[in-house]
Amino acid sequence: MRKFTRLCSYLLPIFLFAAIAEGQSTPSATPVNDKIQTKKNHADKNNTEPVKVEAGVSFEHLSNGFESWSEVYLSASKKFKSRRAVYGIYRRTERFGQGDHEMTVGYYEPIGKRWTFFAEGSASPTHRILPKFSTLLQIEHSLKRGWGAQAGWRHTEFNTARINTGIFTVERYFSNYRAAYTLYATNLAGAGNSAAHRVQLTRYYNNDKSSLNLSFSAGHEVENIAARVLQTDVQSVAFGGRHWINQHWGLNYNYSLTRQGSIYTRQGINFGVLYRF
């Protein structure tokens, strides 16, 4: 645990120091903002976006006799000038015959020409299956020729476990595409370290407002399974997209297939309706 904490604590201050140093020079605009569907190399610091609201549902079927999962959610986001953005999400989750409520809020703040600071926090008042709370701090840096890098630290607390995860991403925008690789370095208190990997390809269309996404993940994952927090091997593939029908209405959809070690296989679908004011 000490070695893991040391490694992540060394990497994050390097990103933070460089961001502050550059933030004292001339501010400009080149954002990294997947959550609010902004393509970084086409961003304009003077543009704002209307409030976007999404309501959706998801269902996941589990093998080996486990009960299916379900979720309903409501989210809202707003992008301001100079790459600032804020969002909030409420979700109601049913897993293994138990239900939880959770609230999430997040905020993007530009630091100088090519840096963005991102913070997110979530909490569940019921926390039977979901974490009691989780916090994420992340620095994003936009490089030349469409390259970008992100480094973050997430702390998560369940009823019976504490988890720290370092998240490191390298990405590249080219033509109408974004390709990315992410490393998740996780420490489960009392159970050691593990790592997972994710590769992702996104295609933008409709003036970069809509997108299609394909991702593959593999490695070791920490999951709360029937009130027990376990580290298991995981392999996952997901395909989805976001499509704006007109100026106000859009659709969000996703299909995923996940193998959680030998415990179960999950097949899930998600569907959401978006409205832009």
C-alpha cells in the first residue's frame, strides 16, 4: 500500500505543478471534455452550451443464478465560457435484491492554455451495494497534434473496504476519431494491488455533436458482489453512442458484455433520452 501510494503521490504533484506554472501564462482554450461531448481540438473558449438533461434506464442480466441488475438515472450538465463545466447525476440502483440511491456532482476548471482540473464526488445515503462515498481529482493536459494525457486519483469507501485507484490516460484525436488507453492501478486495503487496462475508439459525426464508441477492458477489478468487496479477473467489451436527432432531442445507448472471473457473466443495455434547452 505504501509503495502504491508513493507512486501515485509522486505523479499527481508533477501534473499539478506543471498545470499551475502554465496557468500563470496566457489563458486560451483547448479542452478535454468527454462527459459533455466537446472535442478538444475544435473547442472555442467563448462558446457556452445550454443546459442538457438526460433520463435513462439500464438493465443487466447475470449468469449462474444471480439476480438481474437495474438502474434509473437523471443527469444535468452545463458548459460555461472558457471550458468551465458542471454536472450532477442522481441514480437509483438495484443489485442482488438490494437498492441504493446515489448523488454525483462534478466540475471542470481550466488552468491556463492547455490544462484542465476536474473534481468529482459521489455519496450514497443507503450504501448497501454502492460505495458510501467516492472522490476523484484529475488533471488533464492537451498536447500538440491531437495528443492528450490525464492523471487522476480516486478514493472509494464501501461498508467493508477502502479502495484507492490511480487513473492514467493517453489519448489522441485524429480526423473524426479519438483513440485512448487507460491504466487503472488499484489498491484494496488489506488485499494488495491490481491493475486493469482499457482501450477505446470513438468516432464523431454530425459536426462532432454525436458519437459512436467501442471499448475493450481487461485486468483485475474491485467489485461489490453480494455485500462482499472482491478482486476478480475481468474482461469486458462495450459498444454505444450518442445521437442528436435535432437541436433539442438526443438519444444515448450502450450494450456491454462483461465476464467477472468465474463468478458470473453480465450482459447489459442502457438507454437514455437527452434534452437540450
